[in-house]
Amino acid sequence: MRYHIWTIGCQMNVADSQRVAAGLERLGYEPAEDARDADVMILNTCVVRQQPEDKAVGQLNLLKRYKAQHPERVLALMGCMVGVKDPAPLRARFPWVDLFLPPSDPTELWSYLAEQGHLDEAQTLIADAEARRLALSRTDTILPPSGKGAIVSAHLPIVLGCSHACTYCVIPYRRGPERSRPMDVIVAEAEQMVAQGVQEITLLGQIVDRYGYDLPEFKGSRATPLVALLHRIHAIEGLKRIRFLTSHPNWMKDDLLDAVGELSAPTQGASACVCPHIEVPVQAGDDEVLARMRRGYTVDAYRQLVARLRERIKGVSIATDIIVGFPGETEAQFQNTYDLLKELKLDKAHIARYSSRPLTVATRQFDDALPVEEKERRRKLLDDLQSEILTELNGRYLGQTVEVLVEGWHDRKKRWFGRTPTDRLVFFETPGTGDWLGRLAQVQITWTGPWSLIGKAQ
């Protein structure tokens, strides 16, 4: 028996897919590279923008004929395309799909497979899914056994859903309200990941800095609960790196910044390093646009946050997200965004065209009148600017030696690759042969470009 999981979208989806894969392997399934070779086919979907939703629909249509030829094989749709509400419209639209699974909840899959004859193990998996909902600690289905020793970097959700409701964002409607997972459960899962060979863990949340504020033990606390979690994860023996994303400017308090500065210091000995890399979206560089987006801060507040990050975290790298062509964005307002990006010179910028999403305030109240061609022109201008910025920033690494956590081997480039603590992608050659997977390599940089670096391991 074999399974295939097609995943698109955010790191939360990657984490969900890994947990489902772990459960399927517990039932005796083996991974298949092609969906057509699988007895269980799962599409884990994203609808943050129209493009990933279109890709998911394309995959469903490709599998329609195959499913007709093999009706005994299981086809499941999972993730934000399904959401947390009644999937009846999807059932009518895609009648060849057997199961519609909400984000982070494969319970129906385990129940379905139990009816197919895998009763004992499936019941255990159902109990595992129920335990997660009830915040109990079960760590037997986190990562698939086939990935043991091969998965160097893994994602660990700590906040599910979101309640902020930016006017452009569909996540609250698809993943439900914000809810934090208990700290003891998260730590237990992190320990299990490390036992399976994981060297780096990324803590995930739509607004990761809001972790814990809804937990009883942190009610009324002025301290950032994420700080306490970082200290506990940092103490796990054998873990080399910790990351967290995505942050929100309103919730990046100074105690969190100071904790990252402290725990990223190289003097921590064998403890894990909290990477000095912060992902904090600005989304726009104009106050009127930010107000229509309902982001809750001003451009100057974001500018001050960047200054505090650079002051309190030595060698910090900062990544941002930007949406171009938001409804009502004028040429002058776009120019303000361009000017802000040019001024701040951030280490990474994810730039996307605005895409209208069902149910959102922006879709219901604003007129998305800007042509796609103009949105693309603005996106490309920012992309070209960011390329210039990164050419300058990365050029400073030429001749330097950097630490790289090795994530894998690139067949086409014939080099090992990995990332620095500041999230720069590095391809490198090694002296002789040998397996470098999972190692912390010291790499001297011999070439720099806007999107990656090349070097030689020492």
C-alpha cells in the first residue's frame, strides 16, 4: 500500500502533511512519488491567493479520470480550500473526491481507513487527533518514519488559526480563530522531532508572537509567553537551531527581541541557537493603505521596529511581506512602499500582487479595479529593487566564512546546500566525499548573488 501527499502553501501545510504522512506510515503505507502510483492520494491546499487555489483545482481535474479508472483508491482534499465550515459546496463541485479534511485535522481520514480494515491502528490515530484537539500530549505521529535522519529542518505549529482579520486575509475564515497549543505539548513534540534526527525546528503561527496569551497560565501576564517557550525549546539537548514565524509588528515586544538576542549568542555552548532572523511583514509603505488593510500600525512604527531589531539583536536579518495593488492603491502610495523598501534595505522581501479572496472585508467593501498588468508592473519594480538590495547585502559575505546547517544535496548543481542562521541559502563544495547532511559546516564564500551564495567547506 502506498500514499502520495501533494502540498502547496505555507509552512503550516507542510507540518500538517508531515503529520498525516506519519499516520499513514503507521498504518503500513509507503510513500509514492507519483499520485497515480498511490492507494491514498491527498491534496493539501492553500487559498491565500488565487494562484495556489487554481493549482489545486488543476490537480483535482488531472486526477478525475484516474479516480474514475480506480474508484477503490482514496482521494482526499485537505487544508484551507476545505476550511473549517461545511464542505457541501466542494462535494457538489468535485464529486469524485472521497474526503474533505479541514486544516490540521485528518480525523475523518483515519475513520475512513478504519472502515477499510485498518481498525486497530486507525483508532489509535483517531485518539491522537482527538488528543491534539484536547491539548493532551501524544507524540507518536509527528514525522513519518521514512524521514528519520533525512528531515533536518521541521516545522512545529504553536498557534492555530488567527483572529486579527486583516481586510485582505482569508485565513481566519479557513483556519478558524486563534488558539495556542499548550507549552508542555509543544516541548514534548519538539523532543520527539529531535529524537527522529531533526536539527532545526521552526515554530509556526499566523501571528507567532501572540502565542500563549489565551492560555490560563499567562492570563494577565505582561511578559511575552513566546519568550518562555523559546527558553524551553532552547534547552532541548541535540537541537541545533530554532526559528519562529510569522511575526506581527504590534506584538514584537522588547522582551522577545532581547530573548532572541540572548539565545542567538554563540557563547551558549551546546544549546540550540535561536536564529537571529525575524520575519515581520510590513505589507505596504503607506499609512492610508495600511489603515484599509487593518494592519494596526503606521509606517513610522514599522520603521522604529526595524531600528529596535537591529539595535537589540546582533547581526539580525529581517524579512518582510509586501502586497502591491491593494484596492485603492494610487501610484503615489505605491511609490511610498518602494521608497520604504529602498530605505530599510531588508534581507528578504516576499512580494505578491493583491488577489481578491472570498468572504474578506476587502472583497466585500473595496473595488479591485487595478488591472493585473499594472499590479505586475509594480511587483516587478519592487522585485528588481530587492534584487539590487540583496546584491549589495550578500556581496559583503564574499571571502567570509559562515556557518551552514546542511539540508541536502542538489543533484543539478552537484553541491550540498543549507542555510546560515540569517536564512541565506548557501551551495558549497566539500573536500572529498562523505555525507554532510545535518552537519554544521563552516563554509568560505567564493561567489555571491542576490538569491544565494556559493562557497567551499573548510
